[in-house]
Amino acid sequence: MINVLVVEPDSDTRLLVKGALAPLAGSVSEAEDGAEALGKVICEPPALIVTEVRLPRIDGVTLCGLLRRNPTTAGARIVVVTGAAAPTVIAGSAADRLNGNILRGKSR
């Protein structure tokens, strides 16, 4: 079992993701923005971080960069998600900072 941190500004979505991961994880903690997530990760680094791109205070892409530069959190597995309809939400230098590992869900 692993410890997971879900970073999502929408409480309903956070609850949905947490519920899906709970049976697979040792524990699932939550943060509603990048700054809160950063504080939690520094105190107790999780094995997996699931973060939305569009976050208040510190966005998901910036959060990933900060985590990768910190020796304590550099090895954490990070899954970046977004509910944005437009693929331009993760474009240019943001995509480069995510190492190009972007999966986009099918638009309806």
C-alpha cells in the first residue's frame, strides 16, 4: 500500500478521485491548491501525487517543477490531470516542464 496526495480545487472531484484511489492506497490525503500541497508534501512525502493543472496559488505545472527540484520529493510519482476542454491548457514550456508526458482525455 502507498500514500497518495490528491491535489484538486473542486471538492466533489477531490472526493471522487480519493474514493477511487482509497481501496488501492494505504492512505489518501487531500489538498485544494498547490501551496497547500507543497506544505503537505514537504512534511510527509507521498509515493504518488495526483494533481490538477489549474490550481489556485501555485498551479500544477509549477508544483511539479518545485517537487522535482527538491531532493526529498524528486522521486515522487506524479500524475497530472485536467478537466480543461482545450489542449492549449498544457502547451509550450509547460509541456516541456512535464517532460512531454501528457495524456489527454477524449473530448465529448
